[in-house]
Amino acid sequence: MDMIAYCGLDCETCPAFTAYLDDDQELREKTALEWQKAHDPGIRPEDINCTGCKGSGIKFSWCLNGCPIRKCALEREVVTCGHCSEYPCDTVRFMIDSVPEARERLDSIAGA
């Protein structure tokens, strides 16, 4: 459960986690380009490092500082959003509506 992010994503499949784990500069560069186009033109290859949403180590900057789901889960002290009595809520809605695997994981945890 430690590598399942609060939002239901599997951190082990995230390119930022894989790039950090394997020290893979090529993957950092490729991911930075993809994420620049999809999310933020300011993302740089050196930003593509993460030890996972719940770990105490390095985080991708958006996950650390900008993710409302992570912030809410930390405040509520839940293991994942699926463990929250208010799941599903508006905070996690955009994730579970756009990533079926995340919804399946959280629904399974919530018993929905």
C-alpha cells in the first residue's frame, strides 16, 4: 500500500519514480518533454525525480507543493482517499474520472 498514492495512482509505474530509482537521464528527458506539453512548460529533466507520494524522500515538485489530493489526505491522516469517509469527493474527482486504474484501486479500498 505504501507505493499507492493517496489518489490511487501506483507510484511504481510513474516515470519520475522509475527515473529516480534507475538514475535514468534519458527517461527524465523524455518525461520532462511529455509533461511540458501536457502540464507545464517549465518542467525540466532534473525535476523528474520522486521516491513516491508517501515517502519521506524526494518528490516531484507539483506532487510536493501543488497536489490538492496529497494535501487533503495528509491533513485528514488517511492512507489513501479510499480510506476517507468522504470518498469520492470533489478533490479527488478529476483523478478518478480520468484514470480508471486509480478509481478501481480506491473503489476497492473503499468497498464501493
